[in-house]
Amino acid sequence: MRYTGPKVRLSRRAGVPLTRKAIRYFEQRPYPPGEHGRKTNRRTTGDYGLRLMEKQKLRWYYDVSERQLRRYWDLAVRKPGASGAELVTLLESRLASLVLRAGLAPSIYAARQYVTHGHIAVDGRKVDIPSYLVKPGQVVSVRERSRRMQPFVAAAEGVHADERIAPYLSVDHAELRFTLTARPQREHITVPVDEQLVVEFYSR
């Protein structure tokens, strides 16, 4: 089941800001939420708790359910190479993840909503499945009828773009379009998670 509550609360639970918006709030309250949050010592977390939290952070960062993450893990272990890196690559290749990474949305939650509401097309065809795995060479764009909406007008001005575009994307903000030029590699993916701890969690 996906978390639908306050997003900043997740960042405080995780111990790192998981969204751009959370950075400012997290700086003000860098301790866990709740009545005893100030007294919580993250350093005393045991090995299991540490691995569990890294797995949760990965879930929250990409806004996926436990069942979805488990399915991606099962796919990752079947692929050659490091399972943790493969897991992150699969999550990064999701349509919602790439819409965010390309700067067409301010957060993963907005990116997911844009996809499910039918605003996004892949190779000219509407795709409303956030988990759709984009392949290298495919072109993702905002549909013509959606381009005059305020969020996309802002995106066309580069408001949501990162300072540096991911090397596996070719982005044209003015045209509200991007191409996945290569399969994302772990060393190029910015995610505040130690995936080796996630591997250890699932391998226990």
C-alpha cells in the first residue's frame, strides 16, 4: 500500500529530505515526527532497523508500494550485475520517475498524477501507467491538449529542472519533451539510499 499522508513527514522519518519541498522543512525539524521525535536517537537503530529504513526510503523516494518494490527486486536478481544497482535502475526507468528527473514535475507525487491523468505520451501515444518502463530511444512528451495548463507552463520555463540534467536524458523543456538516450546507470542516479542495505534486507 502506498503512503498518502503528509510527504514531509516521510522525510523526517527517513532522516533525509526525499523531495525538494521537504528540504526547507527538514532543516527546521531534522528529527523524526511525533511526540517523542526530539528524543529519538537514530544511531541506536539495530541492523535490521537500519536495513528496513533504507528499504523504506527507496520505496518513499520512488513512491511505490511494498508489493511493487518486491516485484522490482525479483526482476533485479534475475539480471546480470549487482542486484542493488539493477533495482535502482529499474525504479529510475519508470515513466513517473523520468518525468520527475526531466524536470516536467516538481515531485514524484505530481509526476505520478500527471501520468495517471493522461497528460503524458510515449512515442506519441498516451500512457497512463506510472510504472511503465521506458526503453532507450523512446520519446516522452506532454500531450498537446495539456500544454497550456499552469504546471506545464512552469515546466516549459525550466522551473522544476535540476541544475544538471541526468546524462541518460536529452531534454527540451520549451517543447515539454525528453528522450531516454541510454539505460540509467547507478553512478548517474541521484538517490539518497544505500542500496546494498536494501539487498541485505531482501537477502536475509
